[in-house]
Amino acid sequence: MSLPIAPGAIAGLRVIDLSRVLGGPYCTQILADHGADVVKVEPPAGDETRDWGPPFHDDDAAYFIGTNRNKRSIGLDLASEDGRTVLMRMLENADVMIENFKPGTLDKWGIGNDFLREKFPQLIHCRISGFGGDGPHGGHPGYDAIIQSMVGLMASTGSQESGPTRIGVALVDMATGLYACVGILMALAERAKSGLGQFVEATLYETGLAIMHPHTANYFYNGGKPPALTGNEHPNLVPYAVFAARDGNIFMGVGNDGTFRKLCRELGKPELGTDVRFARNRDRVQNRDALRAELEAILGEHDSAPLCERLLGAGLPAGPVQSIDKALANAHTKHRGDIIEKDWYKGVASPVRFDRTKASLRHVPPKFNEHFNEILTEFGYSGDEIKELVAKGTVSGSERKR
């Protein structure tokens, strides 16, 4: 479906986006979906994720397309003094600048945070990095899977048979983008009171640690014992795992003892709910293998889809384990308008819903440098000045420097 064009909750906010790859672009797409004017400033070679395919659409990888809608693009050589002069012009009436350069890069160029704070006191400057600019790993490169390995995510994911396992999506990158977005919005709210911008930092490393709940809490209050590899089992709740039905797998989750007794009644085995081995969650955790055997004997007599529908209808959390194609074709996905389309573009809608200031799909993801003339004109450059910037290589021409 195509969402109606709406002003959005943060319409009028101008964001200069110097970030590339995933965390930063994901953050700014959230802002753009809700009305911000996001100018994506790309290096002369472009955002490298334009090449992270197949699949491609018109020479841009789906990876890039998935996190860059509702933005305008300009190719600008920030390594050159002239390029940084253009950036300074852009920042004169910007609210937010976000970047993910290696810490120290902007200082080396003479436009570090102290400079920006003095020249643009109302600017929110957000940096996303792997480890931050200080500490033993300060300035080191950070990648999602490396952080997963370092903070314990891999060591707590997988089974005894599989060993430590990388989570199948770039969870740390995307969560860092979310934290950056929250930080930016907090800084804007504070600016409304103080009149001053500030520096916002979001790192993959701190994000990785922050999303390790409940493992960090368990570690602090469990005598310093790290989590074991439990596959799809929850360390604190039982049943909360994948179970085999007759024709496929389902996931069932139980959050309290009352829900467990209700599940047992719905499955036709009410006596399990009062069995001393399973009556309380702490008992079920201790006897999880025995409970699994009891449940799978019952579930093996049911097909997954109708069973999950019945359990959900009864207010019990359960769902079939299915692939992305089935999730996107699901009737609930369609009813909620979770897939949005415009021209050739198709993507997943913003999950943040407002009743008045709705998110909208205003622009398909931009081609590299697609809007350079429009953007520079907005910032006061004449036609001749724009031609000169292109001739000097400060602003990119029609082709990327691969």
C-alpha cells in the first residue's frame, strides 16, 4: 500500500546525514519517515552498501535500498577543504548532524566537536562508532558480528550442538541506530528548554552490552555465572521455546503460572498445570526436559497453523516458525499496512504509528548524488558556483568514483 503524504511528527527538522552502511542510515530513515528533511551526504565513492548485493535494483543493492528512503543525496568530498566549506554552509540552518567517521577524523579535518559547538551552538551532533573515542578500544573499527562476539551475544546464542552462533540479522547495528535516534530526540527536547545543542554518542559496544538482558542481570545476581547455550530455550521462563507440532515447529511462550495452567487446559491436559513438577515457573525451569516431553507428546497430534490460531484466540502466546515470505504474506501484515510501495520501491513501513502525524513514504531511496543541484541551490549556491564545485571534484558529477 502507499501511505498518504503527511507532514510527520518532526516535519521541519533538517538532518545532515554523513553516515554510511547501517546504524546511521537506519537512524536517519526513522527520522525521515516521520517528516525530517534528511540530506544524505555521500563520499565520492558513495555509500558502500550500494554495492552490497545481489540483489540489485538499477545498480543499487537491496541492502542500501532498505535503509535510505525519504532522503536526498549529494556526493561531497569532505576530505577536501572546499568540501568542508560546503558542509559548513549546510550546517548553518541544520538541526542535526549525524556521522560515523572513525573518532578523531573530524578533529583532523579541523571540524571536531569543539569547533562545531562554538560555530553552531544549537546543532545536535550525533556520532555512531564501534567503541567510542577513548578507552583501550577507543577508535578501533567496530562491526556488528565482532561486537556480538565480544559482548556475549554469540556465547549465549545457539545450542550445545551448534556452539556460539551469530544472530542472523545485524541486531547490534540496528539497535545502535535506534539508540542514536532516541538520543537525538532527547537532545532536541532538551534544546527546546536550554536553547543549546549537544554531542550525542552511540557505540556498538555499549549497545551490545545494553541489549544483553536478562543475561547481564542474571550474571550480577547469580554469583557471576555466565549463561549456558540453551538453543531456543529461555534461561528464566519455561515453557518459552520452539516445539515440534505434527507438520512443523511452533513457538510457545508462557509468562506466568496462571497462563501455564490456562495453556494446559486449552491443550486438554489440565492436570499438568497442578503437577508439582510444573506448578510454578521455578519448578518448570528445574524440570524443563520432563515438561518438554509432555508437551511435545500433545503437540505432535496437532498441525501448527490451526493450533497457533486457536491458542492466540484464547489469549495464549504462540506462533508458527515460518520464513520471511510467509510473514510478509500474512493476513495481519496486510491488514496493518506493514508493506509500503511507491513506483518501483517496496519496503516495510515504520513501526511507530501516530493517529495524527503519521509516517509517510515521500521519496524512494535516492540515486547517488541525485539531488546535488537542488540541495546546493537551497543552500544559496548559484548555477556557476555549482558548476565550479563539480569541475573541481568537490561535488560529485553523475558517476561514483568506484
